[in-house]
Amino acid sequence: MKPYQEEVTDDCRIRRFSSEVDESELKWHWDEKDRKVTPLVANDWLFQFDNELPFLFKEEINIPAGKIHRIIRGTVDLIVKIEEQ
């Protein structure tokens, strides 16, 4: 079971993470392809790359393939657009 709901189109994925998701489900991970991830609504979630400090997830982020990262739950639902490069 994934910690999000997802809609897939030809050119992107839209994911919704509930503000009530269990923190233990938001695991450190890496992706096989480069990705551009854009938050679609104002939120207070944090984003963190491995060995870096977390930062407010309010702007587009480019995530290189193989780079370890995670999100940290906020108080409102998070909706993001994911485009694979």
C-alpha cells in the first residue's frame, strides 16, 4: 500500500498525500529516473535530501536519479505534480 493516491496521465503523475498519513510510511527512497516535482497547493510539508537539512516544499524541485530523499508530513494535504525527465 502506498502512502498516497495517484492519477497518471501521459506526461505526469498527480499525487495526493494526506496530512494524516503515518510518518513511518514516508520513507527515505530514491528514484530510477530524474524527476521534476512541483507542489500544486500551498502547504507546510518539508522536503529533505540525504545529508542535507529539510526545507519548506513550496517550489519545484529537480531530483536526480539515485539521489536519496524524503518528505516530512505537514498539517494540510500535499498535492504534487511529478514529471519524469
